[in-house]
Amino acid sequence: MQKPFTLSGQIVDVVAGKIFPGKLVVTDGKITSVSQCEVTETQFVLPGLIDAHVHIESSMLVPAEFARLAVVHGTTATVSDPHEIANVLGLEGVDFMINNGKLSPFKFHFGAPSCVPATGFESSGAVIDSAQIEQLLKRDDIYYLSEMMNFPGVIFGDKEVHNKLNSAKKYNKPVDGHAPGLNSEDIKKYAAAGITTDHECTDIDEAIDKINSGMHILIREGSAARNFDALVSLLDTHPEKVMFCSDDKHPDDLVAGHINLLIKRAISAGYKPMDVLRACTLNPVKHYKLPCGLLQVGDAADIVVVDNLTAFNIQYTFINGETVASEGKSLLPTFSYEAPNRFFAPAFSTSDLEVKAGNGMLKVIQAFDGDLVTEKIMVDPVIIDGNVVSDSKNDVLKITVINRYEPSKPAIAFIRGFGLQRGAMASTVAHDSHNIICIGTNDTDMVTVINSLVETKGGIAVTDGQNLDILPLPVAGLMANIDGYTVADKYEQINTKAIALGGALKAPFMTLSFMALLVIPELKLSDKGLFDGTKFAFTQMFE
């Protein structure tokens, strides 16, 4: 049993929508009393913060280690889609995330991955069909149907897709959306199927369109996709329809901050503190029916104490009445666990990466910093000895995606936007099937980083042409099995080295990981070939 304790200060009641001087009493992990009274403390006491949509795997940390870092920033819960590991290991991967998360008091709320694989145009390590989705959704430890990326299947009545949606309705669990750029009529059809959120809006008009169709908008600010500035005005116009999320957060960024940084930015920009705080407490609790405390009598004592609502410095974090972070230090332990994986790619040679010259101009993927959407551009290829090669001078680099689940021929295309002037970088974090993805200025360096990942059975790697740096990710080729702060330091070193190769991207590895995500247009590369996301079909490299 926990010893009862009292917290005093400015109590932030997000349910009643008021802030008042008072105190609350915590007994055995529950709030047993909340009263208004005169206090001397100037600190603010508020509910624990919730990330309304995040893929834990993208932090390169297992759930229990993610929790260690997140609680320092006042985060006590997440709504977590485990589809990254599910694409590698199927239901085994989902169970790993849930069981590892249960090692920590942190409140992970996992969903049933709706699109494994995301499309039929790529090779994944597993398939989760509608029958398995139903088995997941009937479980008490599965809280929702994760983002439905197959929006064509929703709109055009794909039977398997709608069986999954019907299972969510059967068990009265919400359905997350993923619908970048759909027009008004398609959004109405998409929302009418029971899909209630979207985190892919890039401008306010798109967000309003989706809200008018009955959806909630998750304002995303992650390591690659950053839409906060474009959407934050929704807090003025539709505060009850807004939640905050990170979607994908790399480990160094997680060390720096989490949802607390969005709160601080929004309040400093002049938005009402109550609307801001509800976006990461009350709104997700209501929408996803989360068993998280909101400072009401009888609630779990999930509490954050901050110095004030302007600086928003986190002083203490409590989960179920347990102090899990104090003055910038995590009090959660590191645990040991098995490291499941699936990796069968062989070593490669430079001849495997040769691209014979074709007729016409070269169709190139145009990537952008802070955006998952790409464009198609046409360029004149550089040809040496009959082969198309990387053109560093004009930032046209070779990119390859290689099936890691069975021996296969690499799929190859070209990309602009990374800016590398030398070397190569590769990763087995490649949404959503997590095959090997690599870009480089020459085939020799590309083979070096690719084969380093084959040897470690997953990770991220970079070479400047002389030295190789690698962060092994032995848990499904997605996550490390060591201390989270050590992972963050190593990742930052490798990311910095990638930038030093001449790149202009803030998070080149994060952006690289999305260049195989076919469900976000316009042009992407899967292990099966170059893919046009606007036509949802493969396309030719030369035109």
C-alpha cells in the first residue's frame, strides 16, 4: 500500500474547465479528495499528458524504455499503434509490445494494426487479416482499431477492410484514420465508415473539411512530419475536436521533449491554456475511453506538477500515485527481455545495384524536409559505362529498398532532397514493411552500409566513405535493447554524421524511413519497384 500524500497548488480541472487554488489527496494510487482552499504553493497541478497517436517503435526504444524517457516530460500515457512491429512479426510483435509495456507503470494503450501489410505492393514479414483483427479487438488490452491507411479500400468497399471496420463497431472501439489529401466527397465516405480521427492534415482547410465530416484532428509534431504551426489555430475554432500527437519520435528528440513542448508553444502563442491542456488530457481520454486520471475524485492519480503554465517546467510526474519522474530525472528502471526478430536478407555486391540506362528522362522522387508527401520530377540521367549513377552535384541520388524477409533483387530508383555529397546511409526502419532502405552517392558505400545491417540483422548505419557508424536494432530490426539515453546519444551521433555528408534535412534517417511508405503520395519506392501513390500503381523509372 502507498502512503497517502497531499499535493497543493493551482489545481487544473480540465473536466470543469477551471483553475483554482486547492489541494488533492492521493491514497493507494487514487485521488480521494479535491478541495478548494488557500495555498502558498504557486505550482500548477494537472493531469498526466497523453500522446494521442504514436508508434513507439519509431523511438527505436521498446515500450518500457520509451516510458523511462517520456515521464520526464510529464507524459503518462500514449495511444500507440504497433503496426511497425506487426509488419515484421505479426501478432507476436503486438504481444511483445503489450507485454513489454506492462513492465512499466506507464499507460500504453495499444491498438489493433489495421493494415498489415499497408499495401499489397510490398513485402512484409507478416499479414494480419480481418479474423485476427477481430481476435485482437475483443481483448481488453486492445483499445482501438489503428489507423486505416487503406483509404481506397474504405471508399470503394473492399470486403476485408470493411470486415475490420465492422469488428471495431462490434466491440465498440474507435477507429483511427489516415487519409492524406482526400477530397470532400471521399472524406465523407471515409468518415461515414466509422473512422473518427486523422493525423495527416497538412493545412487548415483539409482539417476543417474533415472536422465537418465528423472527424477529430490530431495535430502532429514529430521528428519528420511537423504540422503544428499549420493546424494550431484549430484550438480557437474547434478546441473540442483537437488532440496532440507525435506520430513518430526519434530518441534524441524524445530526450529533448514530448507533448510538453507543444503545450508550451501553444500557450506562448496566446491560445487558451484550458483548451491547450484539454487537447492532451480530456479530449483523448473521452475519445478513446482511456483509464487515465483527470484529477477527479476516484480517478487514478496520474498527475504532473509544473512550475507555471508559461515556462511549463516539469517538476514531478506521478502514475497511479507513484512518483516516476522528479526534477528532470526518470525514476523508472531498465528491464531485461527477449529480442524477437525476422531477418533473412543475404549480403550484396555492387553489381546488384547497377541500373542500366533506359530511354527518356529519369523519374525522380522529390523529398522535402518535415513532410512525408513527395513529388515527381523529371531529370536527365547521368550515365557512366551504360549505367545510371548518382549525381551528387545535382542532388540526384540512388535509392534502393531490399526485401529483408527473403533473398530478393533490390528495387532501385533515384531521389532528390537529401543533398549528400559523399557516402551513404541505410536503415531497416522503413515504413511500413521495414525492409532495408538505403541512399548513397556511390554503389560501394551503399553496399557497405547495407551489408553492415545484414550482419547485425537490423539497425541504422552511415558511412562517409572511410568510416562506418552503426546503431544495431536487434528487436525486430526496429528497436534497441539497451538504455534509452545511450540509444539517443548514439542516434544523435549517427544523424549528425549523416547531415555532415552534405544533407539539408533536419532528420535524414526519419525522412528516409518514409520513402517506402506507399500510402502517402506522390512517388515512393517499395522492395517491388517505383510506386505512384496518386494512381496507386507501379510506374516506370524512365519516361
